[in-house]
Amino acid sequence: MTNYEIMYIVRPNLEEAQIKKVHESFVKILTDNGANVLEAKELGQKQLAYEIKKHNTGYYFLINLEANDDKATKEFDRLALISEDIIRHLVIKLEK
């Protein structure tokens, strides 16, 4: 099993229920593609270091997971790039 860490930022002009829905849908994408989500944290709204897509703040989320292959992380990456709700994301493969 390989461990991964995913951090992503959701745009701040969404309602709280919509933000939770975005988070839940992306966690479901990971689990549906064979990943085991170890921890999923909402880090809250934070000030961005620089403006991204005309936003100065964003809601940060952190997911730690393990998977046999990179299918789940590639699908997350693909859908995060398409999604208008996620303004930035990063997938890191953790070394043991």
C-alpha cells in the first residue's frame, strides 16, 4: 500500500452546505476508486498568500489515504482540474 496526502482549496463564495457536499463527493471519488481514506480534515477558511482565480481566501481540506495503485489519486486529480469549486489542489505520494 502506498500512502498519499491530498490538500485542496474550495472557493470561498459557496454556502457551508455546498462546501461540505464538495468535500464529501471528492472523498467518495477516492473510496470508489479503491483508496482507503485514513483521515479527512477540514482546516477551515484561510487567507491565501496570493490571489487565485480572483479569490483571496479559501476553505482548506486535507486528506490522508492509502491505495494499492494511483487510480484513485489520478481520478481525483482529473476531476479537481475540471471542478470550478476547487481553486487549487496538490497530491503528494508519501515515502515510508
